[in-house]
Amino acid sequence: MILSAGLTPAWQQILVFDSFRYGEVNRAAEAIWCASGKVFNAGIAVHHLGGPSRTLATVGGPAVAQIEAEFAALGAPYRWVRTNAATRICTTLLDRATGSITELVENGRPLTSDELHAFRQVYAEEAARADAVVLIGSLPQGTPDSYYRELLERTPCPAVLDFRGDGLLSVLDLQPYIVKPNREELAKTFGQPLDSDEDLLAAMRTLNARGAQWVVITQGASAVWATSSDAIYRFQPPAIARPVNPIASGDTMAGTLAWATGAGRPLPEAVRLGIAAAAQNVRQLLPSRLNRHTLEAEAAEVRTEQAG
């Protein structure tokens, strides 16, 4: 079983405009609601890839019934920790005329100490049954960075980590299998720009030296880099002629990395599959609805170079 776990899911509104003008009244051509946020995106991606999966998240407020209805319609297994705080609402604005995308993000609302304790307990139960875990997303307001460590200490299987900052740096000595921030997030984690590939690789190797077994860094449509203590890989994603919605591509890749890891795939193969999954995500409106039947062939098209 692959466990996707996080504390800041979202109930997402996607508004599609034929043309969007800032500062004016805009009428959407389409309006769609869906379960989203990093943990939901990763969990839905894993579910579409087949095999046992479970999504674990904190949820609360009016959106819970709609979230549950969507997961039931997808047939995706889940387990919630109910909270007094309502699940956040986020909005994506897609402008067809320019191809631009604007994301309006609400921060995760504070959780009580009892709710955080309940999540720790449920997480430990689910992680004990998992073949791999993806631990993903920011922490709710007021939750200490040390909470990530408390969860990872309860993880007996390989873990894919998709978060940044002090919380990430604080868990590296626990030797997580894959650390997967994007390039911008890695720069913020170190508090310095990573403009050159040399600077990027140096920062990645620092994470390896501090305990991360593999570091995988995405940067939109540009090359994906992966490093261990003794290897460097560079992967070139395929060109996408008609991108639709890139939101959730990194989350989709994180879930796919965990799925491939749980299946015993070697890291380079897992990254190629993750890149192919992210490319599928970009080509569709709703997040993480993958086609597993074409994924292997698409992954084979990803160019791979071992650079060290």
C-alpha cells in the first residue's frame, strides 16, 4: 500500500476564462470544483496508477461531504482526521487567451494540539502498513516544523518528502529515501539563489551529505536533476505542445515516485515515470487523473543522462 499523507488539503475551484482582465468584471466560461492540495493530488495520482493506496489528511467544515463524494466516485481509499478548522479553499484562474495561470492560495488553518496528536496516531497506524509513504505539503499555521520529524520517526518504510524549509532540513539525519522540492523551494530552503546548475547541484549534494539518500529537483518544463552521494542524473521532460493546467504536476510526480518506489523500481526509472505522470497532468484540466496504460511508453521517451 502507498500512503499519501499531509495536513493541508484543499477544496479547489478552477475558473476558466476565454480572456481575463485584471481589475475588471470577468465571467468564467467554465467553473469546476475538485479535491486538490498536495496531499489529495498525490493520493489521487497513486490511486490512478493502480494497486493499494490510501490518502490520509485532516479535513473539516462544509467541503467534507463534497470531498468524500469525489473520493467515493473515484474509488480512492481514504482516511480522514476530522478538525474544527474548515478545509481551505483555493482557486485557479486559467486564461485561455494568454495561457497564463493565477493561483489564489489560502494557508492551512491552525489545528489544535488534540487534532495534531490524533493525526500522529493515525499516521503511525497507516505508515506501519505501507510499502512507501509520500509526506507532502506545508504545515498548518502554528504547527511547529518539528512535527514533520515526529511523523517521519513513525515511518518504517521508504519515504518521499515534498516540503521545504527548516522542516526539511530538520529530518535529513533520518535518511529519507527521496527529497523532492522544486528548484525555487530548494533556494528558499537555503536562503540563497540557485541560478546556475553548479549552485543547484552543490545544494542538492549538501542535502545528500546531511542524510537524504536521493534528491530530485524539478523546475517546470526544464531538466529534472537527481543526486545521491555518488551519482548525478539529468532528465529532460518531453515538450508539451498544448499545456492545459500545470497545477499539481509536482504533486503528481511525488505520488508517482512513491508508487514506483513501493513497487521496487530503481530511482532513475521512478523519476522517468514521475516525469511522464507530470506531463500527463499538464495536458488535462483536473489534477492527477493519470492514464497508467500509457505511462510506461511515455516514460521511455524521457531522455536520461548520467552526469556523474
